[in-house]
Amino acid sequence: MAEFQRVILVHYHEIGLKGHNRSIFEKRLLRNLEALLSAYPLVTIHRIAGRLCVFLREGTERDVALACADAIVGVPGVARVSCGFKCERDLAQMGEAALLALSEAGEFASFKVHARRNHTDFPVDSMQMNREVGAILCAAHPDKRVIMKNPDVTVGVEVVQSAAYVYARSVRGIGGLPVGSSGRVACLLSSGIDSPVALWRMARRGAVPVGVHFSGRPQTSDASEYLVDDIARVLEKTGCIGRVYVVPFGDCQREISLLAPPSLRIILYRRLMFRVAERIAARERAGALVTGESLGQVASQTLENIRATDAAVSMPVFRPLIGNDKLEIIEQAQELGTFEISSMDAPDCCTLFMPRSPETHARIEDVEAAEAALPVERWVAELAAAAEPHDYACPAYKPPREPKGE
Ligand code: ATP
Ligand code: MG
């Protein structure tokens, strides 16, 4: 059998809907993939006929190609990933490539051929390509059924310019938009289950997330920081996080716990966190804050308390999980690969100095009165200055020029 060059076709439906922005999005996705796939034996990635095509080096093994395809599936902006071969615009060659692709597609009982030609200078039309390639496959697989509706495998055959691309193994990607096509956001990132999912959802909508983690240090250990680092390493694999700022928050929390009424403590901690995050967001030129809150989940996530925390900042605060049940969030954390890390116990600033009965319906006036006794402005400046940046490999992220430009 002939040796064909292995290719991976990357489809991106949603980008197709975006009119003029299309080429910007395509370029962004292309650059993201180039950087994320640097460990694989690629020759190049090109745009062809409304997709990206990843060309693998000659002699690349099947398992390496499959691992590369798996790495692409989770990248935001990718709607579908198909593994196959490039061959000549010749029906016998296409048939041979289709046989090979089908032999690598796993178990199946039924199939069909779906052919397209992008240029009518290829004399055979798509119906005839379907029939001819189909006949070659049927001859080799007399025991398999050809069906048009929901077959186990669809063999794609696409004639584009001077070549043909043939594939059989095709899986859905996570969709969304390429990271770096929707600006930057600052995400309050704990080591809990929710906030990594919230951050990831914003990345999937094309935002570049910068995490802000409040550690209980020096009042607690730095265990939560290690978990957040592990979480960031998971998100990094698909280019979904640029940087995480770790803010040592323990001393300020201790002071709040000594100076403020116990029932308002949590809201005061959270308002301070939001302010520090907003300061860091400004430094990073991020346009919004993001949290993992979901309505009513805990005492601080009532409508009144959400309002009382939002009132501390002027940036928009996005809560991608606001309407989700915990179980849905857990499922997504499992798919994402952060659930196990988040299930490990680490004291962070939120477990520290927790009051017995937190206020669930805080009144802004009471909160502001309690805050008036605290040196909030000084704390915000000190904490933002003390924030320690940790960088991750995100093709769409560039650090701000002056790391402490305030
Ligand atoms: P998570 O699982 O994301 O920690 P949670 O259900 O534990 O959420 P809270 O602890 O009330 O809820 O936190 C609500 C949100 O506040 C979090 O989703 C996160 O965005 C932010 N947050 C909480 N603790 C921290 C922290 N230590 N550092 C940064 N952000 C935090
Ligand atoms: Mg938490």
C-alpha cells in the first residue's frame, strides 16, 4: 500500500459565522495550535477550504497522530477534529487512502462516504466520487453495510486545489472561540471546584484569563497555591491560562476578623478581594472580573451579597456558573480534568477566620459603615503590589510591560 502523508483536519463552525472577523479568528486559532502542538512532529498548519489542516511529518506513527488529534480536541475554537491522509487527486489513490483511514477508525458495522470538491476543475463530481470510493470500500469490506443515516463511520473525501484529503476518524471538539479573540479577563481563582470551570468557560469564549488567587499565607500554609498551580497546568495544556497572581491575604484577613463585626466578615473579605483583583486587572488591561459563584450555593452567594460585593468595584463581574447546579459544575470539572485536584483539601483564605453565622442579606450601608473603619485603600495597594505572578504557556498572552506599573 502507498504511504500517504498524515493530516489532521480541524473544523471550526462558529468561526464561520463571524463574517469579517473570520480571518482574524482563523489566524488566532492557527497560532494557538502551532504553539500548543510544538511537541508533535508537524510540518506545518495551513488554512484550506474553511478548515485548518495540520500536516504531519512523513513516517509519523498512527499513535502519535492520534495523540496529536487528542491534544487538538480540547482547544477552544475547535468544533471537530478528523484524522486522515493527504493524497493525489486520483480516484484510485483516494480509494486506497480511504481504505487505510477506515482501517484505523476502530470497530464499525456501517459506513458511508461523504465527498466534496472545492474546485470544479476536478472532473468527477461529488456524487460520482461517493460512488467510486464507496465501491472500493465495499469490495474490501463485503460484511459492512452502507447506510446514509447515522452510519458508525463517515469517510470524508475532500478535493481541495491540487490535492485530496481523506479521513474516517472524526471526533467533536469543545467548540467556542480561539483564546485571544475576545480580550482579557481577571478570574478569581481558588483551588475549589467552581472557579477553574468558570475560568475555562471564559477561555472557551475566546477570552485570555489571568488568574488571581488569594492565599491564606502567612496565616496558613501555601498548600492552596500548589493546588492552584496544578489546576493552571491542566488549563495550560489547551492554552487557557496566561498567568496567575498569588496574593498573600492572610494578614489582612486576620485584621478584618479582629476589627469588623463577625457576620460581615465574609463580605468584607470578598470586597477586598474584588478590589485587589480589579487593581490587578487594570494592570493587565483586563476588561472584567470573573468568579465561580452560583446563585444560592453558599451564604455569600445570595442576591444581596452578590450586590454588596459588586458594589466595591466598577468593572463588570462575570459569573459564568450563576445558573448551574453543583452537579453540572462537577461534571464539567471532571471533563476538564481539574476535579480531582480541586477535591483535595487545602486551607485557603476562605476557610480561615470563618464566622459562625455569616450575614446572608447584607445591607450596603452596614457594609460600608464597617469598612469605613478599615484602611482599605492602603490594603488594596499593598496586596496588589505583593501579588506574585506565575506564568503559563498561553500563546495568546503577553505580560504587561511594567509588572508593577501603578
Ligand atoms: P470555588 O469552588 O470556586 O472555590 P466555592 O463554591 O467554594 O467556589 P466561595 O468559596 O464562596 O465558593 O467562592 C466564590 C468565588 O469567589 C469562587 O468561585 C472564586 O471565584 C472566588 N474565590 C473564593 N476564594 C478564593 C480565593 N482564595 N482566591 C481567589 N478567588 C477566590
Ligand atoms: Mg471556595
